[in-house]
Amino acid sequence: MTGVLHDSALVAAPTYRSRAYVQAMRSAGLEPARAYLLPGEEPQWKGPERFEVDLRGAGQMTRFRVTEPVTETLEHMGVECLSLASADINAAETVRALTDAPEKILIYSGRGGALLRPPVLQTGKRFLHVHGGWVPDFRGSTAFYFSLLKEGRMGASALWLDEGIDTGTVIRRRKYPAPSGVDIDCIADPLIRADLLVEVLSNLLTEGRLEGEDASALGTGTTYHVIHPVLKNIALRRHGLIEE
Amino acid sequence: MSDYPYSGRNLFAEPETYFYAACADAGYLDGWKRSRADFRRRLAGAEAPDSRRQAGPRDGVLLGDLLEVARRQDLGAAAKNIEPFVVKYEVHKRLFEMYLPSGKRHSDSQTACLGTYIAFAEALVRQAEDGSLKHLSTLLKLCDALATQDAASFPPKEAKRLKTVLETEASLVAKLEAES
């Protein structure tokens, strides 16, 4: 189903993930009511500008224009964009702006590693986040690399953000085959998260709400920290991303 | 041929975040192996006197004592008890000798001595040997920092323990490399 998500807005920093999110939403015919843009430097990509990736291993290709800024995609979609004053999601002025936002659901695509703190979590909005790992087994930072090493595949979990690290109510999870020969940080992980996001938003449009499962019912799991580059190198090597 | 990028500066004094670390070079692992082998050789020259541990506080606990308790626990209990220090090390890239029951560092505490860091590394090794990639990742970071210290500043007994830690670290990485 396609259409405008009238009660949902995007909160996005200029990252590859945000680019993947808006391009996936555009391809799926889904439109947020508005976009609130966190300021920051655009990432600079060196390499091919377009990718086609079979994310689910089912032969259906997902296209990604990795150098296309979020603002350009949103302009094509006709989505109203509002610039936030601070790059910090927890800054007082950000909290004020989001409190005043008419939308109840904020689709969050901020900078990696920034935890949302009580003031912004208490704005009365629900923050929809897609984590790059199957929770609770792969919570935390660079979880997709640990998932690749441990299980040979990646994952994504859509959840409502709370104060913890990937501990919020889980809306949907999906596992994905390991990508081969595709940059993981800038291409595969953002596209996988965007793929699940579109699935969740399509459901929101159809059902009008999103049900979730209490994270504590899923088990304890493991919270990871930034992967050491020796382990990352081994993961990259296994998936054809290091030229011998 | 790659030089290992974390073998220069003192990583306890100038910590490394490892965010988006560039590591896609084909020679990266060999560079790491060479760097570690070089440090293990230099540890043979360890000659410092045994370190004097800070006396335990009345209102807190020594990290060294906590790690000794964890060493004798089963893996699950040990993992639970060292977890706060795994988080602290990952966030702050340093530990202290003394902590309060609340988990905060004691105001009178010095930063952890080399012997305490080695005990922490041994606790991480135990978990990593059981298959925990999370603890192996933290161990690699801690060993990076330990390997940027002057090898002569380690007392011989501690140098021997650290050498064993580094040998286990090497075998765990080799095992992971060999898995397809």
C-alpha cells in the first residue's frame, strides 16, 4: 500500500542510512508528513554512485544512489523539510522543536552512537528506530559485523526507542543473507535497515498502528561495543571486501 | 606491507575510539601480528620491581580483588561480574584501582596499575576462549593499550602473564581467521 504517513515525520542527519531510508520510502510510495533535518556534513563517497543489491537473496534488486543527498530525494517526493538548529538530538532546542512537531511518530535516523536521553524521549513522541542487528542477540554498536562473524548473516530490528541500548519494544525483526562484495558500513547495513523500515511503515499505513513485543520477553542477549578492526578485517575478508 | 596503526602512541594516555577504523588493507592482519610479536619479544626485557597495589578502601573495593573473585567463578557469573568494567573500559578506555559499591570510581583511587589491567585481560581471555566475540574485541583493545607501554616497565612475573595473554589472543584470532 502507498500513501502519506500523516502522523509520522522523519528526523534525519545527513548519513548514508538517511539516504537509504528516504530512497526506499520513495520507491515504496511512502511519504512522511514532514522531515526534520539535523545539520551536519554530507558524507563524501568515492566509488560507483549507483548500486543494485539483492538484499533478501530472493532475486529482487534494491537500487541505491549512494551520493544523492537526503534533501534532494525529499524534494523529489515533495516532502516539507524543516532544519533543526542543533546537530545534537538531545539539545534543548531540538527537544523544543520536536515537542512542537504535530506528528506523533518520529522515524529516527540520527548519527550512529548518539543515545536519546530522557528530555527528548519525554516529548510525547514515539521514536521509531531500525537497529542494524537481530535483537537481543546482537544489540549495540557495529552489531552487524559481530553477526557476520558469528552467524554469517546480518539482521535488522525495528523498535521503539527507550533509554537503553536497543532495548525498546520490538516491532519487527528480519535476518538477511551476508552481502558479497558490497561495502557494509555505507551500503549493505543502511539498505537492510531501510528494507525493514519500509516493511514496518507499510504495515503502519495499512493497520494504523504498530504492535510490538516487550524486549525483555525475548531474552537477555548481548550488547556489543565498537568492533576491534582486527575482527572487522576478518569479517570483511570473509565477505569478499578485501582484495588479496 | 602494513604498519599496525595502534602501535605508536601510549593508548592509555591518548585513547583510541576505533570508530570507522580503516582496516580493509590486505596486509592489515599481518601488520597486527608483527606488531604484537615485536612487543612479546621486548617483554623479555621486563625488569621493573613488583608493583605496589594501592591499599583497599574501607568504603569501597579493589578492582584487583573483584577480578580475583571472578577468576574463581563459573563463566556465567564471571561474565556478569566483569560486565560493568567491560562497559567502563569500552567507554572510557581506562579503569581505576578502587570502586565504590555503587560502581563509581572511588575518589581516592589511582588509575589501574599494569598488574590490574593484566588481571582484567585474563578475565576477558576466559570469556573469549568460551567463544565470546564481544570479550575478544575488548581484549584486542586492551592488548593494544598494554602493547604501547614500555616493556621494561613490567615486572617479570607480570610480563610472563601478559605474554600468555598475548599468545592466547593470537591463537583466538588465528582460529577465527581459519573459520570460513
